[in-house]
Amino acid sequence: MQKTLRVHPRAIVRLGLVVSITMCIASSAAHALLFDIEFRESLSYQVQAGDTYDDLVIEHQSGAILAALQISGIEGLSSVASAGTNGDYSTLITTTFTAATTGAYTFQVGTDWGRGGAWQTTDVGTGTVIDSFVTPDDIWWGNDWNNPDVLTTTVNLQQNETYALGWVGFEGCCGGPVTFRFSVDGSPFQTLNDTNFGTFEANPAPEPSTATLLCLGLMGLAAQRDQKFRRARREG
């Protein structure tokens, strides 16, 4: 005779809460470094020698958006894969982080911006621009870090200070891959992603988010239900 497995309803509820809490905690986890990326139409704009970084951001934002995404590292970023185009577009890439150590941070960008581009580093606490560079040149690094078209900047950053980094560029044809890498105090260069950069980013305790509060609520509910179940068993 085939036996039927019976599961107590309370066990199902408790299992559901465990699964919910596990999923909630997983969804609350965040990457140490996250890049916001926008691809927009830019039919003919050519960067000019008198342009500022802010000028180029405004010009970028005037175009129709092609794609917006968030990723945890810039390695082989493709306009074709991300936005379905290989020409007549602009790219804006931004990220914010808190430095874990004081030091000289060097960032290198291998990119294809045939109509020029720019970068900027800002101290978020004071709003001060600490580094900015604009070039109208045709930039194509050719997947070679020794190419003179590789964009390189070194900035002295302070421990526990928060910084915003931004890059914007314009391409006519034919969107080659984009890769970022970094070095701190002369260390070997590494691809700029959340795994490699984790040592150099401080992670101060954030204010509890809605997701975190929800997780705590679920854990409290689970504890309450468990206590009621145990009390009922003793009284019964």
C-alpha cells in the first residue's frame, strides 16, 4: 500500500517564511561597485576644444535614449550587445564609491570614441571637481593598453571620502569594445569591477532600507509563530 506523506500546515508556513527570508536577504545584497550606463543617439556631435565635461553630459542627454543598464564592471562593453548600435551614439558611464585607503588611484579607459570624450572626478562631500579632462580627438585604443589613445588619469583620494567618477564619449562608427582598469599606488593594473576593487572601497553601515526592514519583520514573524507553536504544544 502506498503511504501518503502528510506535512503539518505549520511546517509549510515555517518553510515559506524561511524561503522568503533567504530570498529577501539575497535581494538586499549589493555590489561593492556599480556602474550606471546610458547609450543615446548622437547623430553628428563632435567634441570641441572649449567643451567642458558638463557641456558634453548635456549634449549626451539631448539625444533619444537607446539603452540604460547597471553593471558591476567595465570589460568588453559593447554598444551592439547593449544598445543595438555600432555608430552615431554617445555613452555616459558613472559610478560612486567611498575610498577605503588614502592613495594615488590611477584609472585607464580603453575605448572607441571617434568624436571625442571626457572624464571627471568629483569629491561628493564638498562638490569639488578634483580632476577633469576633455579631448576632441578620435580615440580608438585598438584593444592595446600600450596604445597612446588609452585615456589615463591619476587622482589622490582620501580614506573614507566619497567620490563620483564619470566618463562621456561620442562615436560615429564603428563602436569598439570598452574596458576600464585601475591601479592604486603603483600596484599591478586590474580590470575595474566590484571583485577587484572591493579592497579599495569602504562599506560604511547604511541606514536600514525598506528591504532590510522587511527582512527583519519576516524574521520577527517567524520567531513569533515558532513561540506560539511551542506554547500550544506545551498547553495541549
